[in-house]
Amino acid sequence: MANTDRANGFTPSKTLSGAAVTGLIKKIAVAARSAGNTSGDIYIGQPIAVSDTGVVTGAVSAGVDVLGVVVGVGTDNIEHGETGMFTADSLEQRYLPDASAGFVWYAPVEDVLFECQTGADLDLSPGMGADFGLTTTDFAGTETGHGSQTTGRSLMELSSANATAGDVRVVEDVTTPDNDTSLTNARHLVRFRLTRFGSNSA
């Protein structure tokens, strides 16, 4: 039976050290950004990097040292108390638009394994490398840049196998009964190879 096609970027699943994923979540401020794939809207499940000018979003892929994966967003228009993972003016909005300054909560990549689906029949197995990219269709009906404004989720998925390097390394296969790793839209647990605080060659 075919796997469900539901690209939603990278989802923190477990840690190599055994620590709770939720205990690792960090928060970083982001300025308003220009529109477009390289620096536009920020979605849940999207890898981010940092540069001298701030948070880098969008086409974070080959050769980029990844800081983490977004798990929550919020705006800085709260008058009292801590900013939460929401937009006070619109609680239904699940992403951070490019024109909005705010905050991003992220899972750092150094110790975390992320679940992600393949966009093609890649026949990946543990130890193999893979690259990631954007899907061409959005199951929720609206695609803008690199995510869905309807669901607030990233549309990134594993796009091709890469035996010599790759953006990520497959560590485990997802072993649920509805996941067939020999078909398109297979789900794997992966580790990012190039990270902000040290590259992972394995």
C-alpha cells in the first residue's frame, strides 16, 4: 500500500543522548525579512541557519551549517509577560510572515534526530546520505515559498540520495506499519551533517 504523502519538513523525534527533545528547545529573535525563498516566511519544520545579519531561512541546504529546526513561532507584540508560540492578533496563524519581526523556537541539530519523508522512491537505508529540497505540491492547498500558509508547516522533504555526502545522514527507518521504505514518501530519522557548532561526518 502506498505511503501517505504529507510533506511537513523535519520533526524532532528523539535524541542521540537520550535526553528529552522538549528540554533542548531554544528561542531566538528574528527581524522582519524580505519575501522569497531565501529569506521569507518561517514555517514549522523548517531548518534555519544564522549569519552575521541574523537568522537565515528558506533554501538552507547544501554547504550551509544548520543551527536548528523550527518548532514554534511568535510575534513580539505582547505587552505583558513572555511571548508565546502564537500570534496574539491571529491565533489561527501558524507561521511567521516575512514582514513580521518576532521569535523562533527551534530544536538544535547537534543531538537530535528528525523525521522527514522522501519526495521520491529513494530506497534509503541507515547510513546513507540524502539531500533535501521543496515539494512541488501542497497537500493543504496553499503553497507560498517553502511552506504552507494553511497549515504553517514546511514543505521540505528528502529529495535525492547522496552516497558521498548529502545534507543529512539516515540514522534509522521509521518502523510504523504504515511506512514502506521501498516506496515514495517513505519516512526516515535523519541527522544533519553540517551544523552551526561542528560538522557531523557520520
